[in-house]
Amino acid sequence: MDRRQYLQTALGATAGTAAFAGCLGGGGDGSADQYPNTKLPKQEMAFDAEDVRFPAWGQRIPSATLPRALGDGELSTRGFDKPLALTFIFSNCMTACPLLTQALVSAQGKALDEGWGDAVAFAEITFDPARDTADRLRTYAEERNIALDAGNWTFLRPETEARAKEVVQEGFGVYFEKTDPGSSGTATGSTATDTATGGSTPSTATETATGTPAAEGDGYMFTHRSLILLVNADGYVERFWRGDEATSTAASELPDAMNRLRKA
């Protein structure tokens, strides 16, 4: 068990968290010899990667096998075997999630326009499996201009809300919480933090609850964090965007970063 897993377990994560294996990419000054698991230069960070809950630069993403929402079978988060842009959404979101998706769509568009679409992959994991059915996600893809026919985009849908919690929150460190639409819109009093020790980081501990009712009686929303990961073929994080970065600068930075990674 590595340090990040240990800290998660010590903080009261469920026993299932131990199944999510992650390891550091190395140490040193960013040279190929010092960082054998990454291809791009080291990402500047104001913290140590092992001190945050999400897989940061140089760490391997958790291995979690999830059903494909569109199509048959299952796929591991480490099973793409090519550069992967990964994020976490619920399709009824009206604010952050469309921007996260747009960042990936921008990279997909560049890849298809320039002829390297087959060399990369894109995936979104929903944390709202009850409403994010296959039909709903197809509609979402159409609304967000996702090129599903390109064959390089995958929606992964945990079987249950508990499984979504296990994978998205406990495994990837992406906090989310269901909220009442009549509430103030934030998870006040939440103890969720980015750091494994519970300390603060530049991102906030709570975010605005977003979403729209899908049908009568199920009009809940979520407060959630925003995270985009650029992962190499071996499952190691090359770049990440979180919080405001994920919903603003990622759309312009991800396409070029992905192109550099696939050529590295």
C-alpha cells in the first residue's frame, strides 16, 4: 500500500478503497531517468502529489473496471492503452460538467481534424448512474457535440450509487454529494478537502450544486469537484486540471498537451 492509499484508509475510507492501486512516478528533477513513468516534463504543482486525494502528476490512476454505458462489456480505467483524457460528470449538470465535457470535445476535435483520433481516447465517468442511462448519455453527447461515431469516446457508468462513490470519490478523490434543489446549493459544513491530511489547498472545499430535475420526484442535484486528467498509455497522470482550471483553461490547454503526449 502506497502513502496516498494509507492516508485515505487512515482517514476512514471504506475497505473498498484499498483495491484502488496508485503509485508515484518517481522523484528528482524531471529527467527521463528520474521519472521513467511519464513522458511530458514535470507539471508545476504547489503541493506534493502524494499529499492530495486525487491522482496528480506522476501518479498512476486507480484501476477500476466499470460497465460501458453505450455498448456491451466493461472496461478498466487503465485499459485504454493510449493517451486518455478523463473527467467525471453527471449529465443533468448545467454549469461545470458541460465545461468539463467541452474541454475533452476540444481535444477530440483537434485529434479528428489532424488525423490522430485513433491514437487517443476520451472517457467520462458518471456519478449519477440512476439518471445517466444509455439514452440520456446519447442525448447528452448530441447536446455537447461529442463525436461518438469516431470510436474514441467512452462513457463509463458505475452500477450503483455506492459503486460511484467507491470509484469516483474514494478512488479518484473527486468529491460529490447529492443535494436538495431547495437548499442553498452548497454542502455547508462539509469536511471534504483535496489533501489527504485534511488540510487546505488552493481549491475550495465546497462547490456549487448544479443540475436540473430529470423527472418528477427525482429533482436532486450535486455539489462536486471538477477534475480533468490527462493520462498516458500506462495509466500515469501527465497533466491535471482541477477546480476553476478544469472549467476554464483546460479547454485551450488539453488539445495541445494531448498531441504532445501522443507524439512523445
